[in-house]
Amino acid sequence: MLHAEAPTPVEAQINLPDGRVLSYAEYGNPAGRPVFYFHGTPGSRLERPPAAPGSALGPVRLIVPDRPGYGRSTFQRGRRLLHWPTDIEHLADALSIARFSVVGVSGGGPHAAACAYALPHRLTGVALVSSLAPTNRPGGLEGLGTWVQAAFRIGRYLPWILHPLMARLADPREGAAAFEAGQWGNLCAGDQQILGRPEVGRMMSQSFRESARQGVRAYAQDVTVFARPWGFDLGAIVPMVHLWHGASDTILPSHMGYYLAANIPRTRFTEVRDGGHFMVIDILEQVFAAIAA
């Protein structure tokens, strides 16, 4: 388990060929194995393991980029999932990293899957934790909250409505205040225990607030991107993909993990008994060990 505060990150940005800025933060060992960590929805480069050096990070150089429109990264009009691997290649090249692993958590999961599909020649490991699965399939929205189901349907069919609606009803800063106040809604006991740790609550609050630096346009865009066809076949993913999903996840039910495991050709799927949506905090060492192996 991780209890110590995280060290101060190294923050920077790169200029992309299309004129956008991609912002990121680095944690851990600068000479360690490079791992790109893709934050949730909403989220930011401040979403990271709240661990001291030598705890969960160990020999890992953890790089956490802001997705377009989150934090300090420039918004990208018309973004699709397969735009993300191109951004990551540019970032890896700018950092002189030839090969690397990717870890996607929650809404970062589809982005890691896109990298597994598009960048197999660059990847040394792939992990999806508490990941969203495609929702435009029979039963794809089963078990999601009423508001979440509505947002996915609006995002798929009426995306121009979603941004102003979420600006009124889903400001991540309200979520940050809930983390600070210890009000986590309908979460399992495991999630409540994890979020009840002061360092975790602070980290999630900071990440949520930073995610809304430019408003909620990126948040709405993420939902729209997820609600539509992902643009690639899960069955065409070549690398081994390590999957973890909590049996007690009340945000993204475990059928998401089972669907990914059934449709990605080479997977190692672990359903964590009593695990919730935020269990990555407690299993990160397992994740790093798996993708290193």
C-alpha cells in the first residue's frame, strides 16, 4: 500500500507539429524504465501514485501527459482515439525514448489500447486498469449510473449539446470538493478506504481541479470519443495486454474488463476481489512488475 507523499514532479511541455502544446509531468527515477501513464476522465498530469521514491515507482520513470484540453495541453478539435498514439510518439521522440510501456487507468484505458494497436513496435508493455470498454455494443452501458448513460448517449448522437450540458452539471471542481470533503458517493468499501487516505484525496482533488483549468470541453470530448466507435479493432492488437478490474467497481462495472479480455487476442486478466475503481493506488507495484516482465 502507498501512504507517503509523492515527490515534487518535473513538469514540462513539448510543441507538436500541428502547433499544439502537450504538457506532461515526470515522477520517479529519471534513469528508470519509461512508462507513460494515461490519466482518467476527467484527470490531468497530476494524477500519479502518491508514493515516495523507492516505494511503488522504484526503477520506473513515470511520464504522465495531459490529454488535449486537460491541464496545460492544447485542445484538439475533432480528436479521435487514434490521434493519441501520434502525440505519444512525438513525446517519446522529444524525450529520446525509443521503447516504453503504457498504463491506462479508467478513461486512460482506451487511449492505452489505441497505443497498443498503433504502436506495437514501440511498446515493451501494456496495462489497462479499471478501464472503460467500448460502449456502442449490446449491454455496453449496463451497470453505469443514469447520468453517465445519458452522457454517453448524448455524446454519440448529439455531441454539440454535451459540452454546455456538462459545463452546468459536471464541473470537475465539484468532484474535487467532494474528494476534499470525503463525500465519494456510491463507492465500494475498498474505494472509500483508499480515498480516505489524506494523500490520495489531495492528489485526486488536485488532479480534478487541474483537469478543469480550461473548462470542461476536454471532458465532454472524452465522453464523445468513448461513445462512438473507437476506430480500430481490438482483435488487431498484437502486444500482450495486462488487465485488472475490480469486482466491486461501481463506476465502470467488471463486465468492461471481461469484454476487453474476451476481445483482445493476448491478455492476462485479473479480476480483483473487493477491488474498486481506484484500486490502481494499491496494485501499482503489481502493474509495473507485470509490464516489466
